[in-house]
Amino acid sequence: MKRRNLYIKAGDRNMKTIVLQPEKREGRLPGILWIHGGGYMLGMASMVGFSCGKLLAERYGGIVFSPAYTLANRAPYPAALHDCYAALEYMWDHAGELGIDQNKIIVGGESAGGGLAAALCIYARDQGKVKIAMHLPLYPMIDCYDTESSRNNRGKVWNTRRNHWGWRKYLGDLYGKEVPSYASAARAEDYSGLPYCYTYVCDGEPFYQETIDYVENLRRDGVEADIDIYHGDVHAFDLLCFWTDQAKTAKEKLCQIYSSHIDLL
């Protein structure tokens, strides 16, 4: 895929955004906003190069946007959310010149990127401008409060201590207080009107329970949502253990789900 840097106005700065697109393009393609992980504190837009967002675009055609959103060590919530929405709005406003099909805008991400993807769907729904067709929050960092699986978790890569650290930095003065759903999507009371969701998670990692709860809450409010659960305690197993059969299976299932739903849009 061809890669270029685009600078999008986000608040008072021009935010670097990596754009991946096919060398040759016919007609309008899905627009995939893929948000990198890193506990809201770490990571970079270039992580899109080995992400599931790139995989989907390569297999089925698509234009991927990966924003270099503000990390929490520079500014807490809502900076990252607003940056991601700026990228989403740019995709919507410039769909014609970008070759994006406005009916096929997908938002996804891994870990904290998945948490931002879910929060962004709630935010975009309430703003009433951009229509998101599907969201793919993979093992999302979505609940700022301890759950059954994030409490006393010693899983590999991410654990309770690191989770508290990430949320404390991201929420800033809101940490330990009442938190809005735009910051922690698990705090929402109404998920109606959100787009189709697919996700997967390992049963031994911190985000296991909150991912299950998120899917159940979506279904409760009439949103179609699917989840696959894998065994293990390695957070981001699909990226960090990409050579394993389990990681390959997870990615293949994601591709199948994506393909079957994108054809219906």
C-alpha cells in the first residue's frame, strides 16, 4: 500500500496522520480510521503498519487513517478523543476527494485504541454528523474502574498496575471521580444507535470482563455485536504473538466478519 503523511487541523495544532491507500484504486473504498494502542500513554501512529486495520484494507480494499493523537503525558482527556474525532470528521468532509465511500466508514483499534474507538462512536452518534458503519474495538481498554478480570491481574504485557497508571494519566483530575462515557465507554448508560461491533479478547488478560460487558450492553440496547474469546493471558496476543495459530485464527475470523458485513453496507 502507498503511504503518505497528512496534517489535519485538530484544535490549535496540525496533527500528523498516516494515510495508507492502494497503489491503484477503482471507485470509492471503505474509510478505516484505525487508532493505535499504548494505554493512552504510549504508542505512535506508525503502529498502523502492523495493525489489523492495515490487514483489512490490504485484503478488501480501503483507505486507512492513523492519527497521531495527543498522548496523556502531554494532555489528558478529552485531547485524544477530540483529535480522533478531527480525523474522523476530515474523512467524512473530504470523502469525495479521498475516494472514500461515506456509507462504509469503519472505526477500530487495539487496546487503548479500541477504547477510543468505542468512545468515538458514542461521541459521533451524539454529534449527529458522521455516520459510522462498523466499529472494531479489539480487546479494548474501555472501563476506568476495576472489573473482575482487571483487578489483581498479573497478565503479560498489561496488568492491574499498568492499567491504573494508564487511566490515572488519561483521566487526570477525573480519576477516581464520576467519569463521562466519552472518556470511558463502559460508563455509558445508553448504547442505542451505535454501529455494528465485532471484537475479540483473551480470557486471562485485564480487559476480558469489560469487553464481554461492553458487547452485552450493546446487545441490550439493540446493537448487533459479536465477540470471540481466546485462551491466554497475553494482551495484544494477535500482534505480539502473531506467529501462533491462535493469533492467525483471530485475524482470519476478523477478516471473515469484516468481509461479510462490509458487503451488506
